[in-house]
Amino acid sequence: MNLSDLWEKLGTLEQDEAHQVLSRLYVTYEEIRVSDPDNKEAESFFKNLDNAINFCVQCNLNRR
């Protein structure tokens, strides 16, 4: 897996495809967390997701 290739693929996604990718990642890590509530990788994903959402919301508020 090449990270720059993944970044490029992410940049070419249509909005509905990006939503599907995010939803799939969420479900994947939710399943991991249900089967292993102490899984650090899943915990990190949800913390990073929360941080990213908060960052984007704050940036959008600052633009208004």
C-alpha cells in the first residue's frame, strides 16, 4: 500500500463515494470495537474521527 496513491484516490472520489468510504470505515471500526472494546486501534480511529469533525466544524464556523 502506497500512502500517496491512497491520497490520490481519496482526492478523486465524488462526494457520495467519499461518504460511502467514511461510512464503511466507521462500520469496520465499530465492528472491531464491539468484538474487542479495549482495541486501541478502534479507539484511536474514533478519537481521530471526532477530532477531524470538530476541526472541520470549527473551520466552517470561522468562515461565517
